Amino acid sequence: MTKEVEAVHEQAAEYSAKDYTDPPPAPLIDFEELTKWSLYRAVIAEFIATLLFLYITVLTVIGYKHQADVDAGGDVCGGVGLLGIAWAFGGMIFVLVYCTAGISGGHINPAVTFGLFLARKVSLIRAVLYMVAQCLGAICGVGFVKAFQSAYYNRYGGGVNVMAPGHTKGVGLAAEIIGTFVLVYVVFSATDPKRSARDSHVPVLAPLPIGFAVFMVHLATIPITGTGINPARSFGAAVIFNGDKAWDEHWIFWVGPFIGAFIAAVYHQYILRAGAIKALGSFRSNA
């Protein structure tokens, strides 16, 4: 009996050691951060990661369109198909988030950065620098694609995000909002340190669900908008291709993702997390 009591006490001590306290929110503006090399290292990581992301994915899109172009001797069923394109986007996000998560957090997307800023996970200075680095990286990545595939780049649309025929801009905006909500919600859930402390018996490799979220959203929305859910991705392609239609509809791929990220941040931080805290407080008061 004594041993059983001691075992219970040891188990209680183990659980109490896992009690989690949220870290303080990031300061809104932290000028001291500008003096730290860790910030600039993170910005460089975001730049390179976004460059590689756009290079691989846009090259995949253009390669598929060329392989499926019947007029150019291709096969309409040839190439990787839409499924392969979705895998390219989701797989690259998985790889790059895995590589950069310990350096910059692995955002690779202004909408993700915006959502984490709203949740006070990053400061305003870091968020702005990340977004600038992501957009510049995207431009350079698509620039490399055009340089290496100059014969096919303009012919196959440069990988830009535009509305597919038969869909209105309102439908495209809604698709971008919902798609980005899914992505940013998964980012919050997969990287929630409180969840890691509570569910330590269920290990989660954060880049994996994030990559799968990107993959699933692409499957759903490629036929509608080509799938943006990442303003840097859309911006980089639009800058290098520089087509009228791309710029006319470009606002969809900024407004939609930012609204989706805002809703995801509010839902996770102020509904799910706040609801859990209230439930815990009610349970303790009843006890």
C-alpha cells in the first residue's frame, strides 16, 4: 500500500513538472532586436527558403504544362498532374520548414508571419523584415525559373496565380480565405508549446502536418485560383511574369490570405486557447 501511495505521488510530481505556463508575448516593437545577429540570420533563412520554394514549385508547374501540351508534342495525361503539383508545394513546405524552424520559425509565407504577429509570437520589426525577405526571395526564385526555362516560361503563364475561367473573383477570394485559414490554423496547432507539454505522449513533427495542409489545400483550390495562400508566392510570380491579368487579380492573393490568417489567429488564440483556460478554471472551482 505504501508503495502504491509513493507511486501515485511520483506520478503526480511528474504531471506537475509538465505544467505549462505561456511565455510572455513578444514586444510590439523591440529596437534591441535590431542589434542581434539572430534576427538577421533568421531573415536570411526566410529569404533563401522562399527562394527555393518558388524555384522548385514554379518549375514544377511549368514543366507539367509543357509535358501536357498536346500542341508541343506532349501528352494530355503526361507529367506529374495536379496531384504532383500539390505534392511539390506541400513537400517543399515540409522540407523547408523542417530546415528553418529552429532558425526563423520556418514561416516562408507572409500570411503565416501575419497570423503569428497577431498572436504576439513575433514582434512587428521581425514580422516586417520576414515579409520583405519572403517577397524578395520569391522574386529571385521565380527569376531563376525564367532564366533556366526561358523557352517555356512566358508560353505557360509563368506560374502566376489568376482566376480560372468560370469562377468569379468573389469565389477566388473565399477560396483563398478558407485555404489560408486551414494552413495557419494547422501552423498554430502544430507549433503550440502548450499542446506539446500536455500531449507529450503523442509526438508531432510540426513540419509534417503543415506540409500536408499545404498539399490538401492545393488539391482543393488549384482549379479555382491556382492556389495562392501565400502572398509572397503570388507576388514573386506576378513581378517576374508582369502580365495585366496577373496584376488585375493580384489583390485577391493578398487580401484573402491575410483575412484567413486573421481568422485563424483569433480562432486558435482567443477561442480554443481561452476556452480551455476557462474550462480548467471551472473544473478547479467545482473541485
